Amino acid sequence: MKVTVWNEYRHEKTDEAVAKVYPNGIHGQIESFLKEAGLDVKTVTLDEPEHGLTEAVLAETDVLVWWGHIAHNEVTDEVVNRVHEYVLKGMGLVVLHSAHMSKIFMKLMGTSCDLKWREAEEKERIWVVNPSHPIADGIDEYIELEKEEMYGEHFDVPTPDELIFVGWYEGGNVFRSGMTYRRGNGKIFYFQPGHETYPTYYNKDIQQVIINGIDWCRPSKRAYPAYGNSQALEEIKNGQQPV
């Protein structure tokens, strides 16, 4: 399975605190544990031509992993529409942390995707609320993070197809931290943890959830449906001639 990890790669180049946590970029850290899991991984970033998401790259991508935060609006509509078409045709999409406000996630959800947030270095406990789901494989009853950015309800997204994780924060908020959707032939997994100044993507349980999410999002072998005018399969008696 071929995985492409997309990262806007801005914080790491301008913020010393972020560069200290992720010296090879957030995409580099994600790439490292995905490769350890045996996946075929490549990384692309915002400032590459076509943001690295060319037709050729997407045509060879089974699952796209997306991390973004401060430069959502710099992603061109042309590229967003291209990715959207690939998702509908079966490419999987894993949306991480602040990419909830990415153009592609908002387009797929059709809502504002807004939420409450707070940076207070508070503990988060991510509870497994759907233990039979394959994305929760290998995870105990909860994942505890010493520090994480608070994301709180209400999260303005459509009711998910499946809710797998619910996060609780030291300050009292809760959040639907892991959920799945289906759009066309494609599958989407949103997973909340991953603030850029915290070492979240070094946590083995977080890594396992992302690996599981990629596996769940893998494309099916089903062909994309043919839409538009359709010829009758049987003779239509007493009907009009088909147009």
C-alpha cells in the first residue's frame, strides 16, 4: 500500500520550539514510523509545485495523510478539487489535528468544521468508545497524553459514520477525537491529537492508531460507479423510447 504524507511544513521552519520537537518536520516523523510499519511512504509539502499533489502523485497514492494549520488558505482550489475527486474515486484520507480546518476536509464535510480550542499544556485522556473497531486494534481502554492542545465540543462536523475515540481534557472539555466517514468510494479518518509543539507523534499508541487508520482507509477493489444517462437493462414495454 502506497501512502503519501502531506504537511504544510511552515511551523518547523519558523518556530524554534517546533523545530526542536520535529527537526525533520512533522511529515518526517510520521514517515519514519510508517516506514517502520512496512508501508511504502513518500512525503510532499505545501511549497512544492502543485503542493506536491500532482496527478502523477495522487494516481500512485492509496492513502493520503494530511497535516496543516496556519496555511490552509494557501492550498489552491485546483489542488483541493483534484484531491476531492481522488477521494470520491476511492483514495483514502487520514486528517490529523488542525487539518480539521483544511480546505479538503471542509469540502468533504460541507460544514464549518469549527470547534473550541485552548493551549494550556493540559493532560488529555483519549477513551476508546468503539473497542471492536479495527482502528482501535492494539489500544487499551484509553491513551493518556501528558500535554496536548485542547479541542472541545461543539465540533461542527456531520454526525460521523463511526465514533471510535472521545477525548477528555484536564480543563473539563470533551471532544470526538477519532471518527470515520465515507464519501463516494473513499474512506476518511479524522484523528485529533498532534499539536506541533508537543511530541505527540512519538507516542507509540498514537502511532498505532494512525497506522490502523491508514489500513482502514485503504481503497476497495470496487470500481467507481458510472453516472449520467443509463441504458435500460431490460426491454421497457409500453414505455417511451429511451433518450
